[in-house]
Amino acid sequence: MMPNLIDKIGDWNPQLLRELKGRLKFFNVAIAVATSLLLQLVVFVYQFREFPDDQYSLMGTYCRLRQGYQGQQNQIYQQLDQDKIYDLNNFFSNNFCPQNQIDWQMWWRDHWEYIFLTFSVIFVFTLLVAGTYLLINDLAKEESRGTLNFIRLSPQSETSIVTGKLLGVPSLIYLVILVSVPLHLLAGSSAKIAFNYIFSYYAILVASCLFFYSAALLFGLVSRWFSGFQPWLGSGAVLLFLFTTIAFASSYNNGLNNATAWIRLFAPWDTINYLFPHLLRVYNGSQLNRLEFFFLPLGKNIVSVISFQLLNLGLCSYGILQALKRCFRNPQVSIISKGQSYLLVAFCQVMMWGFSLQYWQNNSNYYGQYEQNLIFLAIYNLGLIFSLIAILSPHRQDVQDWARYRHQELSSRKSVWQDIIWAEKSPALVAIAINLAIIIIPLLVWISITSVLDTDNWLNSNFGRLKLLLAVALSVSIIMIYATIAQLILLLKTPKRSFWAIGTIGVVSFLPPMILGFLGISSSKYPTVWLFSTFPWAAIQYSGATTIFMAFLAELSVLALLNFQLTKQVRLAGESATKALLARR
């Protein structure tokens, strides 16, 4: 029976069979099972540390006499002085609850609840952190041994190879968790937790594993220069993300109806809070109860909450898998194409704005929160657009090939513009501009139709519609200048052009604001200087509309000169290649 099962696995997915054969050996399996059983024993026994013995306090949680004594104690406290109160406290501490007055049913229920919650948290950290480490470490070893190239050349499809990695590499982690699942289910059943809630937790956990594991494989493919540090960096980033989001989930003041809500939904903590609110007694109620998306009350129904989070994780995992399929065979190609970047940016805007609109609507009198939410949106989009500049900008050889051969392909295309918009080897300036347009369109619509800007708080702060529109124009122009500089650097003949481009953009983006802050040149006293920085928003309220418009014209002039130089360089690259070919004939 076992050989037949192995043959079926090999016929279905040879990569999975290869991974399982290398890991599911007797010693490894025995260690995994023993570790899981030992962990279950430790968790089960550890919960007995608060077992109500013969010396259980009268004021203990599970003593039925507690409420009566507590009421009498409060009445007596109001009539006694400090010395007698001290004696009374000694009396209660030296007298214990009778065993027949202990609520054993409640104690056992809480005991099983603690076990269930403990394993729920252990499952998340073990699967996501340890699984991520194993996947990235496996790719690093395959790369160092040279076997990854053989896998690329195999006749298996990319989907089959990725599936085999996802299911096979963390197989021992899966075994540890599966051995613990029966006790987890028993604890949930004994704690009177509905099975549909428990299975909803499992569904979210599986979806989270698919997302983080796919991201781990993609990170392992595109970060070869980190060498042996890759696994620690990737798993450490996941661990930091989990700790950060669990801190947000434990804070009552950090709601989910703002720009950070989408990022928090990639971690399962808020869902655990929603499914088991009586287990996580950090605050009363769950924030997901108030979750809204474009004013749709998702948090009112468990089906809508779980479905939305599964849809979010599923769509993001699908996008990462497409990027994996794209760059697995050819590591030199960009992670995503220009067309895929448009979809990615549009999806990010829908998700971030979907959680932000109702937050602003429900806090129309709180100017500070509006400003904070706009800052969050600006920071997220700034990181997104900088990432796209690094991903989409082609290198010198790619631009040379495009400039040399594009005239041969234009016969099947409508125009040169269409080639610039979609072709991967063409300069990325137009693609960056399109992505910026996708980002600013919802912001422009909101600025045009919102009534928030007409409130006294915004009028008194000198933030008007015209200034906000000019601020958007300034931001777009400065980002396009950075994108042009990066493309010009990538066209140079110097080695390590990528590092030079990243370093240059980092310096021109963040060094001037740091210098201005170090020198004490604040945006309120010298707003004109800050208008030419990466963060012109800081000086908008202290500048006049005419000054902002003049700064915008100056940046447009710089952008025009840089693009003229870029066009010249691309034309020379194509012409020089053609002349070289003619000279050889």
C-alpha cells in the first residue's frame, strides 16, 4: 500500500516526492513526533500551575463564596481604619475556600480554553516563522549546490515545482502540527467552542501559510546576494511582523478603519480576536466587529469577515505565485511586468481606500486623524512607487536591445507609445507615470468631492483644495525626477549600476530632509526649501499658492531636461549598436 501511495505522489508531483524522500526519514519523523508530544505534555501540565488545591484563596476566581465575601469586605473597608484593614486582609489570605465550594466546571472550561489559545498561538508562530526559514534555506542550499538550475531545466511546470516546494520542504513542521491537532480540537470542544469557529481559524491559518510561504520562495529567488543570511533575514522579518501586528491587535485604540488595516489583515491575530474574544481578554470586544470596507459592514457577520480575509490572502498569494512563475525559469527577468504593475497598484489603492473612507466619514471633527491618515497613505504609496522604480527600470543591455530592434516589431503594434507602455525592455518612465496616475486619481476625486476640507479645522490650518492639488503635483514631479535619474544611472557603462541607482535615489530622497532637520531649518520658517524635498507636504500649509506653483514649474523644467537627456541616451544606444553592426559587414 505504501509503495502505491509513493508512486501516486511521484506521478502527481515529482518535486514533492523528491522533497519528502529527503526529509521524511525515520529519525527525523521520530524527532518531530516526540517534539510535538513533549510540547503537548508541557502545555497541558503547565496549565495546572493554578490548580485549586487545599490552600485556594477565598477571593480566588473559582471560589463560589468569593462574591459574598467580596461584598462584605467592601462594606467593612468603609468603616475601618488602616490597621484594621490590614488585619482583615490577613484574615482573608489565611482562610481558604472549601473544596466543595470550588467551581470545578468553570475551572476545567478555562483550563481547556487556555490550552486551546496556547496552541492557536504556537501554530501561527511555528508554521509561519519556522516554515519561512526552511523554505528560504532550502532555496539557498539548492542555489549553492547548483541543483536549482537542474530544477529549472526539468520538464515540470512552474506550478508543479512551486507546489512541491510548498508542500514538501516544511513537511516536518506540518507533522509536528498535525500530531498536535487532536489535542487542539479536544481542547476547543471541551471549552464549548463551536466547530465552525475552529475550522474558520484553520482556514485562515492555511491561507496565511500559503501567502507567507509563497512570499518566502519569491524572496529566496530574488535575494541571492544575501547568501547564507537569507533565511534569518526572511524569518526574522516575519517574526517582527507578527509581533508588531499582535501589539496592534492588543491595543483598543488602534482601530481597523484606517490605512493600516489592510496590512494588519495579513496576520491572523485580529481574526483570532474575532473568533475567540472570550479567550484573549486584553480588551472588551473585537475590533473586527467594527470593520467596514467602502461602508460595507463586514464585521457584523462572521461569514463576511472570514470570506473577506480569505479572499484577500488568496488574491495576494495568487499574485505572488504569478511572480514566482515569471522569474523562476529566468532569474534575470523583473519580478512583475509593466501590465502587472498597473493591476498591483490599482489593487493596493482599492484596499487602502476601502478601509480609509469610512474612518474619515466617522471622524469629521478630528483634523489630526485626517492628517495622520493622509500621511499613512502617502508613505505606503511612496514605498510602493519606489519599489516599482527599482523593479521596472531596465538595464543598459535591455534598453539597447529595445532601441535596436523595436522598429522590427512596430509593424505589429499600433504606435511607439503602446510599445513604451507594455514592452519590458523599454524605459520605465511612462509606466511609472501611469502607476502614479492610478495612485493620485482616487486622491484627486476625494479632494474634489469631500466636504471635510470645508470644515473650520482645515480652513484655519491653511489647507485648501488648491494647495492640496498643488501638493499632489509637486509629489508627482519629484518622483518622476527620481525615476528619470534612476533610469539614467542604469544606462551607464559602470559596473554595479543597480547599487549606484539605489544609493543615489536614497541619498537625494532622504539626505536633504535629514540635513534640513539637523540644521534646524524647519518647514514652518523656511517652507520654500522644503517644497523641493521628497516631503513637500510638510511645507504646504506655510506656503502661498503662487510659491507652490512656481516650485512646481521649476521641478517640471528639471524633469524636462532630464527626460531630454534620457531620450538622447536611448537614441545613441540604438544608433551606436546599428553602426557597430554595419561596421562589421
